Amino acid sequence: MNANLPPPMVSTVSLPTGSLLESLIHISNEVMSMERNAFVQVKNASTMIRRIKLLSSLYEEIQEANTPLPPSSILCLTELFSVIQRVKLLIQGCQEGSVLWSLVQTEAISSQFQGIVNEIGKALDILPLTLLDLTADTKEQVELLHKQARRVELFVDNREIQRREEIFQLMAITNEKTEKEKGYLDYRKLKEVFSSIGLATSFDYDQEISKLRAESEKQKGTGGLIVVSNINNLISLLSSVKSMLFDDDRTDKIDHDSRQTTTSFSNHHSSPSSSYSQPIFSNIPDEFRCPISLDLMRDPVIIASGHTYNRNSIAQWINSGHQTCPKTGKRLIHMALIPNYALKSLIHQWSQENNVPLIEATSPSSSKANYTKKKSMEKEVNHVSAMDTAISAVKTTAEFLVGKLATGSTDDQRQAAYEIRLLAKTGMEDRRIIAEAGAIPFLVAFLGSDDPRNQENSVTALLNLSIYENNKVLIMSAAGAIDGVINVLQTGKTTEARENAAAVIFSLSMIDDYKVVIGAHPRAFPALVRLLGDRTAAGKKDAVTALFNLAVCSENKRNVVVWGAIPLLIEILMDDKAGITDDALGVLALLLGCSEGLEEMRKCRVFVPCLIDLLRFGSGKGKENSITILLGLCKDGGDEVAKRLLLNPWSVPALQGLATDGSSKARRKADALLRLLKRFCVQTRTPVG
């Protein structure tokens, strides 16, 4: 990454206050949600994100107060916006750039973090805290952050320095050794050092080399010849290490080093077994070779892009953190590995005709060690050993049951759906195996079954399978899946089937893109709202949780309101037996963001007294949502609600208690609402209580 960030951007044209606060909150949330690099600038990035999080409370509170700001406050917020933009760029650089180049520049990057904290301190110098309508907690946090920013010291992580020194030592050794002398290198140490910075596979090395080349191109115009030369030296080092570690001739050498540290090189070199090598078959048809390893595919599988790879190779690729197809570079929509039985059969036939073993050859003396190593690697990559009899049994069972779903009688199909429903409850690995066996399209087809048991078993099996993240994609990709689930939700033949259909919608809508897809279905919200009025507590809960997930998406909020959810949700608040008060409050809090929802809640006369009772007797989460809703109802034209609130004798004591003893979020919102009510009192001279 480039150690030099752009200079601070001080705009000569100020954004409107509302837009500026929105932009600050948005960019702060982006920074707070960023992943930290696990190998470079870990502490500096984490501390910086914590500081941004503290400042976000300041922006939210100023926004909620909705009062004119002094000019110096606007200047301070503008400076902070510029600084947080630089924070985002800096953390992105650590996250997405070359790890090796970041280690080389550890001190320079650490200095940038220190400089940004100093700039935060300078911006806070001109913030007139005494003139702002803030809670005591927020003022205290900002003052503390201000003091820390003014005396912050440079922090350089000693672990990063140590890693860098180890890499420089290896670079020197590698450059000095002749090709023959490289046989004496400690390959295990070499592997350990580079694994410690995230370079564990051949693909990791390729990716890091690609990042270094991009950095070299970037530095050609600004960094000078010495910088470019240093980057090119790192590229040469990585290429050399990759060749040493992942070359086939070195594999046994690395393994031997880790097991026989006391054996002399001469004895090892003269051992007949050490010179044994696998036979190389040059006449393998290209279509039978794995695009990654270029070796014969012994277990071909299809990935989401439609390309086929050997299972071990593509699983290593995915397990090392990649989410793209190695061949096309396109992002995979799911990570399922589907067996390519047709190609496997052709490879088996070709192997028999050409006397090519489908089991990799090993030397007689090292066969046991290599067998153990291979099985250990398969367990790490596939999260399960091929010899694990339990998983083997699940595979066999799943394939047998899917066969029954495909070709069995009605009774066989009903029993198979029931067995899959039970099997899918037992664990993530089982859910993956069932999906790979091809169960999902058949289960989707049976959602329209006239047999109540078959329909119930199918929708419940899909619910259990959807718990595994990749299966959500497979279900959504299946033809007619959403139509089928919503049909069951609307006209399911049993109560349990309808409830579980709502739970399927909840599970699938955990993925943001699917919130929009499901919400766009014309019958989704009518069916969920209908279930919301169901007599069973389980039905209400499934409907509420599904509505909550969908209402997170702004496009869906209006539909939730239009189809009549608000009166039913308020009824649930007053129903002690329902046991889902907090869930219903969560949905209502989301619907404040929809103008139709806000107006409907303001018109409901029983809603405010109900919320006051929840402020007094509700759970911690319930109190937070209740105060959020009350504040939203009273702001921006909510004078009638504010008046009703003031006339209730329990409202002000409840708010004062929450402002004293509530969570930090609840205290902040209670303070804001009390200030709003005080202003309303002064303006209208409305009596309290």
C-alpha cells in the first residue's frame, strides 16, 4: 500500500448541516463495519475504529437535537468528515494492499495513524461543547477523546517488526544460497514465517505477488527507483519461496525436515525412498486436468460458476479465503461443491484403459506417513476426513433418500421427505451433504403437494437446510422456491407448515439481497400479516421475526404498513401471553422510517399509554425500542403525541428514571425526549401530568 495518503481535504463549500451529519454518520458506520487485517496494523486500526465509534454518538445526538449549530461546530464537523475519509482510505489500504509492503512500511503507516489522531484532536479544539445540547455522557466521552488525541504517542507493533526482520533474514539467505545449497534450507521455518503473515497456499502467494506488482506500478511515478527496486526484490523473494515450497520435488523434503531433524543430509540423500517420485502422465486429456493443479481430477466437482475442479484443489482455494472462480475471477454466489458424476465416470473409464491409478502413488517407506498427511489435509480443507464413517453414512443416506424423492412412490416420497427433515436438523455438515446430494429441487417441488404431511415435511426440511448459509443461495436459485414457500405460508394445509414457511422467509431474508426479492413478491406481506393475526403464539412469533428482517430494507416498509401490520403489532404489545413484545417493538421502531407508518402510529390513541407502561415495566431491550418510538413520534410535527405524553402522569417519571438508570442508548434518547417535551411545554404552556 502507499504510505502517503492524500493531504487533508478542507472543503471551501460547507455541506448543509443535515447533509453533513448524515454523511458523518454514514462514513462512520462504514469505517466501524470494516474488517481489520489480521496481520498488519491490528492495534492501530482497532483503536482508530473505537475512536470513530465514540464520535458517532456525538453526531447522532446533534442530529436528534435538531437545533441550529454555532459556526465553529460546523467547521469542526467538516474537518472531522475529512479526517474520517482518510481513516477509511488508510484502513482499506491495510486491508486490501500487500501485507509484505505494509510490513516494510510499518513505521510510516503507524505514523499516519498517529497523525490522523492528532488531526482529530485539532478538530475537537474548536468544538464548543458547552454550547451544544448534549447529554453528560456524550460530553464526557468527547472530552476524554480530545485529551487522548492531544497526547497520543506513536505505536509501532513489535510483532510486525519481528516478522519483517525474519523475512529480511530469509531474503538475504535466499539471495546468497546457490541452487544446490538451497537443498539445505529449513523449509519448515520458511513456511512458518510466511504463514504467519497469511501466505499459506500457492494462491495466497500469487495474490500477494499481484498486489506487489500493482504497488510497483503505482510507485513508478512517485516513489523513485529505490522504492520500486525494493518492491521488485520482494516479488523475487516471494516467487522464489513459492517455487521452493510448492514445487513437487520439494514436497517430500519439507515433510522430511519436519520429522527427521536429527538425520544428516547425506544419509537422507542416499536413501532409496527419498529419490522416489510419483509417475508423471503426460498424455492426460486437457478436459480431465484440474485447472488449478493441472493434474488428473480424481474427484471432480462443479462450483457456482459452472466450472469443474478437483475437490481438494478448489476446497483449498475456498478455504484460504477466496470467494471467486479461479478460472473466470467472478465472485461465487455460493460455495457448494457439486459432484460431477458424468466426468468422474469418463475419467474412471480413461484411467482403466490407460493403466493410470486413480489413487496417488507413494513410496513404500513413506506410504504410511503420506497417507496420514493426505488425510489430515483433507480434514483441514473439507472439515471432515474421508475415512470418517459417520459422514460417509450421511452421504450414503442422503443419496438414497434423494433417489426416493426422485423415483419413489407417494409413500416413499413422504417418508424420504420426513427422513431428510430429521437428518437436516443434526448439523451444518449434514445440511451441506444433503444439499450436494440434490435434495433441494425435489423438496421445492413437493411444496405444492396435496398431501399435508408431505407439504409440511418438505417446508420444514427446507427450513432446516436454510440454516447453512450456502444453502440459502441454492434454495433461492431453485425454480419456483419463493412462490412455493409463500403458497404454503398463505394456504398451507397445516398450522405447522404455515409457521415453518414464515420461518423459511425469515432465514432466507438474512441475506440483504433476498430481502428485496422476497419483498417484491405480491403475496409475501399479505400472507405474513395474516399469520400475524393467527391464534397461535408460534405463528405470531414466526411472522413478527420475518417482518422484522424484511422491514430492515427501506423498500419494504411501506408494504408492511399498507397490508395492516401496525394494528396487529400494537395488539401484540398488549397481549402478555404472546411473549414477543420486544420483537413487535423492534418492527414498529423500523416502521418509524416510513411516513405512512409514522402517521398511523400517531393516530392510535392506545399506543402512547402502552409505550409508557413498557418504559416502566419492560425489558432493557423493550425500553430502548419504546423510547426510540416515542422520540420519533414526538419529533417533527408530533405535537399531538407530545401533548398526550405530557398529560399522562407516569410519562415524565418514567423518562427521568430511564435517563438515570437506563442503558447508554436509552439514557441518551430519554434526555433528548425530556428536552423536547420541556421546549413544547414552554411554547404551549401545557401542564405536566
